[in-house]
Amino acid sequence: MESEPLTFLERMLNTPSPSGYEAPVQDVVREYAAQFADNVDTDFHGNVIASVNSGGSVRVMMAGHCDQIGLLVTQVDEMGFIRCQTIGGWDPVQLVGQKMSIWTADGAIPAVISRKPIHLLTDSERKAPIQLKDLWLDIGAKDQAEAKKLVQVGDPVTLQLGMQKMQNDLVFGPKMDDTTGLWVVIEAARRFGKFSDKKCAAFAVSTVQEEIGLRGAKTSAYGIDPHIGIAVDVTHATDCPTIDRGERGEVYLGRGPVIYRGPNMNPKVVSRLIEVAEENQIPYQMAALGKAAPNDSNAIQTTRGGVAAGLVAIPNRYMHSAVETISLEDIDHAATLLAEFLHSVQDDDDFRPGM
């Protein structure tokens, strides 16, 4: 991977973006996309839309959501400890003992999140599932007054951010979901821009509020009114213990992006993605989904009069945790796949099923 795109990925992974609080990371996206896009717009919802060859007759939207799961400050108690509610879907077990950041108007406040030590738990407490009400944030404040000078109700909270490298070109950290998918769509647009014979109009969208209901994809797709829309999100890698591959399918880190088939995906878009991958010797994997997708491809497919939708996914171990793990090779191949897909779209292509 080139150094500048890798630096872009690292900057996004180090920038907070809980749903509804995405402005800081959208600044990073706008700055990077402005180097190659014809135009970079931000709508009233907060979606950032980078267009390349915007005058093309066939409009293709690529969506990667910039928001991450997080917490939201709801109370500062009399001792200066902080209680929160969740933004998005959390397993509370993942929060115990984590280093956290509270993002205030004056910057990040370091915090730890914990619960009563195991030595002090009763037998019934040890057997009970961990619940968010049993956890609290500690910023080291002496009392409520000191804590309230630093933190306000409604401040967002994230896991301590950052990316760490592993063996075999793997990396881990919070918010790989869906910073990696966002990186893919922005990088695909940049690579597509280098073709001299571009036909379609490409719109790379950094969507907001996916984690709380696919909201940004709904509003941005309505505004763009695309003919084709491809979401790029993470999917569960099944190449680790305790996951049933017979039930979940075979998805491996390092074997390429995943192309999905199923009712949420337009069959012609799927066929073209596979054709492009094979023609360009891009490694890919296949997966199936028999229902409406729980990601932006769902909202895109059903916007206005309907869109020819596709879903390309990045294998991800340990989703919605502090140690989400992905392959840099997979995201690089995904960006190439989408750039070549865009290049393949011609003015007379008809992606209506059966036509």
C-alpha cells in the first residue's frame, strides 16, 4: 500500500466519530478527497460526498460509513464518576477494564471503565451477565464539581483509538468498522480518477449514523439518486475459534474482499463485480445473505424508485471490540476491485434485472 493512503487510514482510525458526532473524521475525509475529486460536498445530515467525473450519464454511488459505536455521558455522580448510555450495539463484556476517551469541547479526557473487583462480587453477582448499569467511567476527579468542569452530559465517549500492526500484514484496533470500508470507497474513487477513458459518474460517500439505523445512506442516496449503489462494510471473518463456518460461511483474512449474493444485491452488479475481479486477477471471496442487509446496502437499494445495489465486505475478526482485526491486503484489493468496476461501467449498460 502506498504511504499516503496508509497515512489517511491511520488518521481516520485515530479520529473519533461516534454516531451523531462524526464531524472530526469528516474533516479528515474532506481534506484527503479534495486532492483528487472534482467536487467535495457535505449535506445537511453530515454525509461527505466526493465526486469524480460527475458529468457521466450513469451515476454510481459507493458508501462507507464513517461512524463508530460509542458511549454518551448521561450523568456525573456526586463522587465524580461518570455514567453513560450506548451509541450503537455493544457487548458490555467488551467494555470492562478498557481505556477510554471522553471527547469534550476542550479535547479528549482520558478515562477508564470498570466495575466492582471480582474479590468483592457476591456469588449472585459473579453469575449474572455484565450490564452497562454496573459499569462506570473514572477520570480521576476528586468530586462532582471537578468532574463537571471537564465533562458535560452529552459528551461522546470512545475506546482509546489507534492502530497496531500484527504479523502477515494484519492490523488491529477500534473502529475498523467501518473506517476500512470508508477508506476503500475514497481510495477507489481516487484510483478511478486516474483512468483517461472514464464513463460513469462516481460518488464516494462517507455516510453518517449507520450504527443507529442506516440513516446517512438513506439521505445521501436520496440526494444523489444513483443508478448503481455499492456499500462497503465489514463482515465477520470466520477463520478463528468457536465460529461455525457451516452456519456463517467461509471468510478468511487475507484472501480478498467478500462479494455478497442474495435478495439485497442486484444480480447484474454481483456478476459484474465477479467478472471484474477475475479479469484483473483480484482475489475475492463469496458470501450469501438471504435477507435485507444490516448495512448501508439496505437503505441504498430501496431509495426513491430503487437502486441496483451491491455489497462488498472486508473480513473483520472481533467486530465491535477494541481489537477489531483486518488485513491491509484485503482493503487494498477491495479498492482496486471497485475502481475497476467503475471503469467497466459504460453509457449503455442496463443493470435492471432480467433486461
